[in-house]
Amino acid sequence: RRNKYFQMYNEFIHELIQKLDLHSHVLILDNASDRDIYKHLSESQAYISMSEHEGFGIPILEAMGSGCLVFAYAVRAHPHDRH
């Protein structure tokens, strides 16, 4: 079960896609199998990571490996790490 904040964020993203009429350009993969994810990544032009906390960044690396242009936050694990 999703927490209410995730649900609110998810609804906001879907409303934004609808408001900007992007349904034919945006694909949100939620609970997809690995096979489906790889298929969609290989057919996509770009991958947008909406997470500031992507963990190890595996989805970003998978997108890069599929040849997608990747858009993601430029954040580090520690806010004081400037190296």
C-alpha cells in the first residue's frame, strides 16, 4: 500500500501530464516487469528520473545502457560533499 504523500505526488504528476497534454509522449512504468522496462527503455528517446533519492541509481544506469538521454537531479548522497 502506498503512503498518502506518494499517492498525492503520483496524482500531481498525472494531473500535470494531462494539463500539458503529454499523454502520447510520457510513459510511467509502475510495477512493470524487468522485461517490459528494458523493452520500453530501448524504444525511448529519454528517461526522466523524478526522484531525489534513487538509491544506487540503477534505473538511471539501465536507461543509459539502453541509449536513452537521461534527465536526473544533480544531487549527492551528502549535502556537504563538494568533491
